[in-house]
Amino acid sequence: MSSRIRTELVEINMGPQHPSTHGVLRLEVSLDGEVIVDLKPDVGYLHRGIEKLAEMRTYVQFIPITDRLDYLSSMLQNAAYVGAIEKLGQIEVPERAEYIRVIMMELNRIASHLIFYGAMGLDLGATTPFLYGMREREDILDLFEMTCGARLTYNYFRPGGVAADLPAGFYQKAKSYIKKQRERLAEYDDLLTNNQIFIARMRGVGVISAEEAINYSMSGPTLRGSGVAYDVRKADPYSVYDKLDWDVATRPEGDSLARYLVRMQEIRESLRIVEQALDIMPPGKLQYKTPLRLKLPEGEVYHHIESSRGDLGVYLVSDGSDKPYRLKWRAPSFINLGALSRLAKGWKIADLVAILGSFDIVLGEVDR
Amino acid sequence: MSETTESTVRKAFPEAVLDASEIDGVLNLKLAANFLLDVCRLLYSHDDLSFDYLADITAIDWRDRIEVVYRLTNLATNAKVVLRVDLDRNDPQVESVSSVWKGAEWQEREVYDLMGVRFIGHPDLRRILLPEDWEGHPLRKDYVIPD
């Protein structure tokens, strides 16, 4: 009898119902013992065909649907879509509205990164950070609620402006939130960033070089974690970002820890942006005169913004009617997820949770 | 920049460029489909152009043809170019560019899934958003939505 032990690969399914897949995502994993030999993400469980839905709705009717794509940063989804309409229709936006938009977009980025902070901890077995992150996010949701009445699906951006001006008391409340958030960030670092177990699980895990990350069309914090300072807010400035003083956060390491640290730094940068915008925002009217049954001239436009998850692009083709002829949503989560297999191979299954967590995907946007 | 991009492509492949225009300040090159992969390889590896980032691939159904649109960026200089190819609507196929940019793999799968364009040489051309037994390609203009 041979003394050699015959081993074979084990195929397992992670998801679609699994706490670490952050929604309905299924990962087909081939394992050699604990080591990942192959990985195939299976997406589409949440596919609603939004690009087709867009063709059946007027331009304005589609705004609430954008809220349901990356539902952790709905303001940014509104912004990308409305920005494309404004570019093609050459619709002017009052300066005050642009500042309000920047405030909303950056607050929403922080809220999204706070969920990431909490979920990342949760993925690796730390429960407290999630409660901390949710606590501060609540303050942001309160600000959103007093502005537009909704806490998650805002439907706040309009071609030519925003649905309503900032309510009384917003300025003070936002200022006190910024002060509080800055103090709490030190607590966050004590809890998670400087936690030796957390660092051991994240450092050097799931590394991708700058060159490869670019080749995989990655974007957002997942790309900047590999040392590429590509941020649409700087590369193709839109709204009033070029009037504000802030820096692009990057880390050179390309590992899961680097992607985490980029987002933590981005929270600080976004706080800087919101603070400045609140102070230099001009007074004035917010009136927008865009008709509800908006018609756009024949032609096409590509508008992209930096959402919480990366380069979010809207490609709009118009045939001159009141509905889009074709709308394409370039979803950063979807494209980033395409590189997961490359990053996970060779790591243990427990590391897969850390790597996927560091991608910070939202399935609503992946599946569309 | 966009003149050099256009002239570089025209010089290397005189028959490849069918039309050139500018949309929103970005050069749009309409290419003969059989030259697409060659042009992509050139744009990627050319020292001065070096379009290293494939921002987006998508397709439009114009009812008489399917147009596939590729959006490229050079991340260092932020130079951009858009490539377009027209395909036969009854049997749309074009060479895959996933050997140049890995990021094309999932994006081409999406275009295949929703618009029915076949990408020749793609390593794993399967549906991605819809179930594998789905019939038809929903973003086609003549697609009938099932009850």
C-alpha cells in the first residue's frame, strides 16, 4: 500500500447568504486545505435592470432610482446622474447649490466610510467599532433628514440645483458634528487602527501592485491603497472641488491595511472639505427652473465623479426626447470586484474575509 | 495630444480609422472592427500615449447596428480617447481586449450579457448579471420584457 495520502480540492460556496459577503454575493471557492486555489465571484442576485428602466422613464423620474444603486452613498449617485443631465443640457447651477451639493456628497462619503470602518472590524471579529461607526453616522443621517426628509434614499439633487435649501440650524449642527467626529476618530484609531490583532490580519494580506490595479481598472480607495493618486475630484474637477483645499489620500503598500487606512484618511479630508464649504458658501437663491418634462438635445455625454467607492461614470445618449436613449452606469464596485479573484488566490479562506472587506463593495451597485 | 493620438493610429494602421470627431473635448475614433485589438495594443504600449486605464466599455443598440464604445485614459497625463466600432446587429462580434487590460474581462461579460456582443478570445465569456439560462439580451431595443 502506498504511504502517500491522496488529497483533493474542495469546492465551497460562500454566500449568497453570508455575513461577510456584505449582501447577496456568492463566491465559488476552490480550496486546497485552507488555501484558495481559485475563486469565482457570482454576482447579479440584485440585478434590477436599471439601465433598461432608465429608457422607460423621463430624465427626472429616474433620479430616485439612482438612490438605490450604491445605497450607502445615494447623494453621490444623484450627483453623477444629475451632473450628466446638466452637462448635456447645458443647465447652469447656482453657486450656492454647488456648495450644498459638495457638503452633502462629502458627508455621505464619510457616512459610507463609517459603515466600512464598522463592517471591517465586524468581519474580523471586533464588534465595538461597528457600534461606534453607526453612532456617528447617525448624526450625518440626522443632517440629511432635516435637509431632505430622508435618511437613506435622498432624491435631493435636481437638474439645475437641489430640492430645497439648507434648513435653519444646519450650519451649527454640522459644525458641532465635525468637531465631535474629529475627536472620535482618535477613539476609532485606538480601537481598530492600532489594534495588533487587526493589523496582523490586514497587513501584507491581498497585495496588488499599482500597475496591476490600474490594469484591472480598479478605482477609488482600492486603487489609492496601491499608491495611485487617481481621484476624479482632482483629475477632472467638477462642482466646486477646485475651490477647496484638501489632499488625495494614498498609501503605497497595496494591501488590505492600506485600503483601510486610505478610507480613514479620507474621512479626515472630507471633514476638511465640509468645514470649508460651510464657511465660504455664498448666500443667494437656489431657484431652479428646470421643467419636470425635461428634454435634452440629441447627443451624448460622459460624466464621472469620485463616489465613495471610486470612479462612478454615467454615459448618457439622448435622441432628443424626454427619456434617455441609452444610459450606462459605470459602477466602481462592480469593476473592483473583478479583481478579487486575482487578490485572493494563494491566501487562506479566513483572509478572504479581510480582502473582500477591504474592497468595500455595495451589491446594489455591483448588480444594478 | 489628441492630434498625436489620431496621427499615431493613422500612421500605424492607415485603414483603421473610419472617422474622427471630438465630443466634450475628447477624441472619438470610429474604427474598423477588425483593427480594434491592434489599435488597443498600440495605444497601450506606445511610449508617449500609454493609455494604461480602460475606464469603461459599453454598447449602444442603434437598431441598424450595435456600437461598442471603449473609453481609455492615461492616468499619468489624464489624456483620454474614446474608441468606437460598429458591429453587425445580427451577429455582433469583435475581438476581446482583455489580453491588453484585465479590467475588460468583467466589462465585456456585461456587454455580452445585456447586449449580446460576442468577444472573440475572451477567456471566460459567460453571462454575469443575469442567470445563465436567461433568454435574450435586455438592452437590445427590440427586447420584449417577460411578464
